[in-house]
Amino acid sequence: MAVRYYTRSGNTEKLARAAAEAVGVQARTIEEPLEERTELLILGASYYAFDLDPAVKTFLKENAPKIGTIVCVGTSAMMKSMYKPLKRVADKLGICVSREEYHCPGSFFKVHPGKPDAQDLENVAQLACSVVAKLEQEK
Ligand SMILES: Cc1cc2nc3c(=O)[nH]c(=O)nc-3n(C[C@H](O)[C@H](O)[C@H](O)COP(=O)(O)O)c2cc1C
């Protein structure tokens, strides 16, 4: 299991760090390729111009053979989910995307100040624990 994230202003990083801490791994940026195959990748990715950032797409392309299923944790100013843009990319690469994700508003100029907040960090930590527990059960 691994956690990677891309962030511009720190919102996604907060979620990724909380998720990683909850399941006892390090949250690393997408600049660090996956070292080995991982059945579960918790991916911190948010909306920029109605899509994933191109750097996230490149990371997925370069690491695709090492990724089983992605659970996304992300933020945005207006959107509710990263599932669709992520699935579009992942399908082409043979990567599964879980319907389970954590998505919340992220502060953007004067919109959503303080988000993600302490409750979001607690929620994302719970989600991470729950998906890891399910993975363990499937073994
Ligand atoms: C260049 C740019 C483009 C953005 N485009 C969108 C968008 O299309 N839809 C949206 O809901 N939020 C958009 N946002 C808001 C970000 O998704 C939001 O601020 C998010 O929390 C940023 O995460 P980060 O701090 O990890 O970079 C955009 C932000 C930036 C800086």
C-alpha cells in the first residue's frame, strides 16, 4: 500500500498526510515513483481546469504496471468527485479506480476558507483505515 499526492496549495497534501498517517505509511509526492507493486494506491489528486493535473496523468502512465486499485482523496472548489476524470485516464492504463473516495471542498482564494478542516482529516483517515481493512480481508 502506498500514498502519493499532487498539490499546488497544500489542500490535497493535508488529506494525503492524514490518510497515510492513519494507515502507517509515508505520504510522498508524485515525484517519487512507486518502489514496488501496490494493490492499493491512495492517490491525492484534485481539480485544476476541470481535470486532473497533467503531472498526475504522467505519474499514472509511468507507474501503471505497479498499481492495482486507486482510492482517490481530493479537493476542489466546486466539484464533488474525482472519479470520472481519474477513471478516464486509469481505464486506458488498466488501473482500477475504486468508487470509494474522499472528496471535499478545498480553499481557493476566498472560497472555502479553512478547508479541508479537522473533520475532513478525521473522515479521510477513517476512509483510509476502512479500505485497508477491506484489502486485508480479501487476502
Ligand atoms: C489553476 C487552478 C485551477 C482550478 N480549477 C478548478 C476546477 O476546474 N474546478 C474546481 O472545482 N476547482 C478548481 N480549482 C480549485 C482547486 O481544485 C482547489 O483549490 C483545491 O483544493 C486545490 O488543491 P491543492 O491545494 O492541493 O492544490 C482550481 C485551482 C487552481 C489553482
